[in-house]
Amino acid sequence: MAAVQAATATAPGAQATTRTGLPPAVMKLVGVILLGTVLVQLDATMTNIALNTLKQTFDIELSTLQWFGTGYMLAMASVIPATGWSLMRFGARNVWMFCIALFLVGSALCGAAWTAQTLIVFRVVQGLAGGMVLPLGTAVLAQAAGRENLGRVMSLIGIPSAIGPVLGPVLGGLIIDGPGWRWIFYANVPICLLALFAARGMPNRKAPVKTKLDLVGMLLLSPACGVIVYSFSEAGSKGSFTKERPLVTMGIGLALLAAFALHALRKKGQPIIDLRLLKHRSFTTSSLVLFLASIALFGAMAVLPMYYQQVRGYTPLKAGLLLVPLGAGMGLSLRFTPKLIRTFLPRSIMQFGLLLTAVGIATFTQLSTDTDQILLSAALVVNGAGIGAVIVPAMTAALRDIPPMSIPGATAENRVFMQIGSSFGAAVLLVVLQARLISTAKAHRGRITLDDLAGAFSHSFVWVMGFAAASVLASFLMPGRKRGRHARPRRWS
């Protein structure tokens, strides 16, 4: 049993419960974890608003600007697989504090960057730290809370996903219009210091037997994840998945992934990611749903701010404020989803959430230069509520049948699927958007009007609808349970 399970036994009164239904020791741990995960989520959403400003500040092309996000995602993807091993080898507190400290250093360096190239390098440092924060926090809380409280804990883990879209764009817009973009990164420093101070009381018991790092697996899987994310980004910048570089890099990434799969299935010891977990139907199908849902969510988040700024001519602050309804809908959903999980099957809740997401996205397939803003805000609320109703039950169901000792590896594997899905979503929409603009420019002899630009954004969201529909189909693969007419509902949390 990993160390963090001791969290429920190290404090007096651990068997008592708070208003959330969780033991006080677990709630204290929740506060520590949320401080770090909110930090990473806010940074990601704040920097999205800054892209146009960075382009103008450093006078760079889109092909260079895209590395600002790509370098960050590559770094995150490369370290996620090592999360489970690091947790058991060094202990939760040590790994957590190291990641927060490295994020602090990366943030300070980003704020001091003097060229676009140095900013990209320092964003990689941030990504190396941030990549472990989210899966590590999920693993720590899942083990500390136990199977009976898993639903409640997963809903709390979803809070940063709701806060990020609400506060991130607004804070980012305020900072850019005020002291300047550098303070987006400098603002992380005091929060990191607070997170380090709060983490001093985290449990840190290590695995009773020192586990060896699966170096071969790490050298295969981390580059595989990084190269696949890179190929998606290249496809986005080239405006096509059929160009030579995206095809070659994707082939290399898939070859490395296949090699890792063979290695992991044959390895007698503990691989860096245990593919045997895929034998659990609930884990496999939940991960597939999270992958497809991440494409829809993060694809929309990457494109919508650009629509507001390029088509509607809004400032970064106003564009950020207009994204608040998305987080508000997600927060509302996260408030009630834990109660629903205790009564209904996770599959049913996910399917309802996916239908809500599809309804919200359908509105954005009709974008124009003057689409009613109230309608767009309402669609964002519905979309956010749908995503919230997908993430919590999917993560809960994914860990439901996993043995306690395998939870760190399972959460890291889950996060790999979501990271690649989010990268793929952003790349697909950029490919579709750029390809539509290129074809329009050719048809109009190089002239693109605002109506053409709005039409290109609208066309991009048709693809998001397609991935939402694929998520619904994947959800039907989730295990269900037949009930008699008088059967009592099964409790999942």
C-alpha cells in the first residue's frame, strides 16, 4: 500500500467526517493538493489569453508561437509516465514539493524571458513540473480517501478544471491590460511559496520495498508521448495531417508506443505504465471516453478565444470574461454530480453529460460575425455542465476496479490519455481552421473577410461535434448493471 493511504490514520479523529462526508485528515490533504492543481490550471488558461500579445511583443510567426504551447505539452507528456514510480520511490511529499519548487523556478524564468526562444525553453521547465502535479494529486487523494469515498474525492479534484476557465482568462486579461504579460508568470511565485508551506504536513511514507525505475519503458513511452504530441502540433501549424513531417513524426511516435506495449506486457517486474490495467473494462472504456471528451473540451478552449479576439475584435480581458460561463457551468455540474454518482450508474451520468456537451457545441457550429452573445454564453454554460458531468464519473469509474497498489500507475495512464486527447483536439481544430482559410483565400484571390473568418471557426466546431458523438458511442461500452424492478441503486462512491 502506498504511503498516502496513511493520511486517514495519522490524525486523531480521522474516522469522523466533515460536511463533505470525508474524514478531516483527507479534507486537509484535499486543500494542499487543490492549491497546487489550481495553480497549474490557472497558469494554462491565463497564458491562452496572452498568445496574441506574445505574437505582437516578439514579432513572431504562428509557426514559432505554437511552440509556446507545444513545448509545454511535450514536457508534460514526457514526465507523466514516471508519476507512479516517483510516488512510491520517493514519497508523496518529496515529489510534490519538488514539482512545485520547479514550477516556481520555471515561472520566474518565463517572466524574465528576453526572447521568444528563451520563453519557449522556460515553458518547458514549467511543463516538466506541471506534468506530474495533476496525476500525482489524483493518486494521492484516491489512495487516501479509499474506495468508499472515491466519488466525492474525484468531484473535488475537478474543482481546478472549473476554476481555471472562470478565473484564468479573466485574470490573464486583467494582467495583460494592466502590468503586462510578464506578471502572468510572476504571479505564480507567491502561490508556489504558499503551496510549498502548506505541503509540509503531507504524508511521505514510501513503498516498503524500493521499486526500480523501468528505464527501458521510460525511454520508450516518454518519447512516444512527446513525439505524438509534437506531430499533432506540426499538423496544426502546417494546416494538414498529410504533410510529410506530421506523418513521419506520427509514425515514429506510434512505433515507439508499439515497442513500449511489447516491453510492458513481457516485463516480469513493474513497468512504468502497467498495460495489464486495460483488462479492466471500466478502466479502458472510461479512459477512451476521457480521451475523446478532452478533444472536444480543449479543442474548443483553444479556438474560442481566437474567435472572440479576431472576429469580434474584443480585448483579451473581454474575451476572458466571455469564457466565464463555461467554468460556471462546469462548477455547477461538479456541485451535484457526486450525489448522482451515489444513485445512478456512471455510464448513465456520462451519457447525459455528453449529450449536454453536444447541445452546447451545436451552437458554435453556427458562428457568425454577430452571433447573439447571450446565446453563446448560454451554450458555454450547457457545454461546461456537460463536461463536468463527464469527467467526474469517468475518473471514478476508471479507478473503481483498480487494486490500491496500482492506483498511482492508473491515474498516470489516465492522464496520458487526457493529455494526448487535449493536444489532438487543439491540433485538429487548428488544422481544420487553417485549411478552411487557405481554401477560402484561394477562392477569393487572397482576400478573406470577417464573414469568411467566422465561417471558418464555425466549420471547425463541426469537427468538435463529431468527437462529442464518438464519445457518446464509446460510453455505451462502459459496463452496466441490470436491475430488477425493486432492486436498490448501487452506491458507487
